[in-house]
Amino acid sequence: MLHSKIDLNLFLVLVTVYQEGSITAAGKRLHLSQPAVSHALSRLRDKYQDPLFVRHGRKMIPTALCQTIMPRVLSSVTELESTLHNIGEFDVHQYQREMKFGFRDILESLFFPELSTDLLINTPNITVNSRQVSRVDMEAALESQELDIVIDVLSPTSSEIQHTLICDEHFSLICRKGHPILSNMSLQSYVQADHALVTFKDSAVNTVDMALAQHGASRKFALKCEHYFAATSVISRCDMLLTMPNAYARLLKQQMPVEVVPLPFEVPMLPVHMYWHKQAVHDPLNSWMRAKLLDIAKRVIPPSAQTT
């Protein structure tokens, strides 16, 4: 049981270790030595009779009790801070942090040119680290704070993960310039051609092939790989076809001698969502970054984007 008298600064240390995932990083943020942070954490561990954090590699992972109390602790600390200044006056320039994203290469190519340029010019203390994460590992990576934000197609998650639609992407056909199908676009010419397929280890059922099955048709694949850039490089030199999300197809068209045209059949939109753990709800920098990514998505993947 907690004593009626306790140093409230201990909770600020608790929150900072929770957000940073590291005693060393928490010390730097609070301008305290590592022993001082460890001592404060030790006092709280005695009060709660719980370790509060367990070390996993270089990360401090919150225990079940810590996860349980943290929403109230965060809310209380935020409320106390609001008595000193207007909580709405968030100043991103006060933060020095690496934001960790779970993006596939296609999303890095779409978001990073604009995002990284903006950060470098306006908020150089905010850096970015991105890696691919499988959908089955996404929730654990967000919970352990290995990742701050993930953007991927709509996937089932627990109530611990929050998400929002970032865009609805549609598919287009991409082929070399002068390809015969450009003058004879039909479902029959599409299925008779050889195709390149970009697939990932944890891919769900292919949306394009499900749409084809509705017409009693299927594709034949001459190439399967994991990157759209490589597949586009191949199809720009031969008669293979590639079906891919339109926004990235338009980007690749600027770099290679290819054409991007509508498919000769309907394929459902691909919902792309942004995911974060509920423990990040009270993290102002995470919230700021999510808003920035949503804003960029409106420009790089406009809802009414047309193939060109």
C-alpha cells in the first residue's frame, strides 16, 4: 500500500522511464544522473511492491501493474502540468527524440521525402528510424515501444492498439511504354499476359486475385519478389504486367519508362491504417507526428488520385 506521503517527483521519473523505455534516456531528458533515476525508481518499486519495469535487452518494459496504473499516472501528471502552463501550447522544439516507424518500402518512398525534409528544416532534433514489421509482430512491437507508429493495411488488433484510416488506396496497372495491352485493354488481354507479383511473407489473401476470381479468371506469374521498385525495373524492359497501389505507381513512373493505367476490372479499395499503442495517447510528440503523417497522406495519396 502506498504511504500517504510520497514525493510526487517520483511519478515524473516513472512517466519518463515509461515513455523513453530507458533509464539512461530518462536521465538525459530529466537532466538527472542514471543513479538518481534508478534510486527514484527503486523507491517507487518499494512503495508498489512491484518491479514496475523489467529489462528486455536495452529496453525497460513495463510490468502488468505498471501498465494498469500508468493511464491514471499520466493523466494526473498532465493535469498537474496544466496548472503551470496551457497544455495546448505544445512546443515540438523542446523535444529531442527518435521516432520509430514500422513502414514497408512502398510507404517509406511515399512519406519520407516530404517528412524527412520537413523535419530536417523545422525540427532537426526529431529523427526517424524505420523498419519493416510483420503484421503478426506489429502489436508486440508497439507495446514494447520498439515502434511508435505503424502504417499498414487494415489488420485485426486487440483493444490495446488504437488506429485510424490514413487513406484508401486503389490499384493500377503498370507496364512498359508501348506495351501491346495499351491499345487493347480488356480483361482477356490482362489475364493472358505474364505478370510480376510483389508479395510479402505475411501477406493475406491477394485482393486483386480475389477480384479476378469473381470473373472466373486468374493470372499467371512469371516473377515473384518482395519489392515494387525491382518488379517495375523488370517490367519496364519486357512485356510482363504489374498491378500495384496507384500512388506508388505514379511515383515510379517519374523514375522509369513505364505507363500507369486503370485496370480493366474493378478491384476494391485497399484501406491503409495508422496504428499506435494506447499508452502513447498522452504522448504529445506521438500525437503531433500522427497528425503530420495524416496531413502528408492527404497530399501524397489523395482520395481522388487519378492514374496518369
